[in-house]
Amino acid sequence: MVASEGYSRRLLDDWRSGDQQRLDAVGAQSRAYAEGWRWLGEAAPEKVGRLRSLEDNEG
């Protein structure tokens, strides 16, 4: 959770500063991440649960 809190704090700082270029980059990165999970879920749904579990344990 600590890593995501830092990420959220940086995103909020970018939003407050009006750094539109940074916000656009973060948005594109988030969409690519979500698209990767969607693709993986379609290609190998049995693996998604295990991967999400591992990812949660890292945070």
C-alpha cells in the first residue's frame, strides 16, 4: 500500500501543479496497464487470479 500511496500523492501533486503533460503520461500508462490485464484475462483467465495475488503481496 505504501507504494500506491506515494504514487497517488505524486499524481495529486501533478494535478495541483497543472502539469498536463505528466497527467497525460500517467493516464496513458494506466490505460496500458488496464489493457494488459484485460488481454491477459481473455488469453489466460486461470492465471489472472494468481498474478493479482502476487501483485497484492508485493505492495
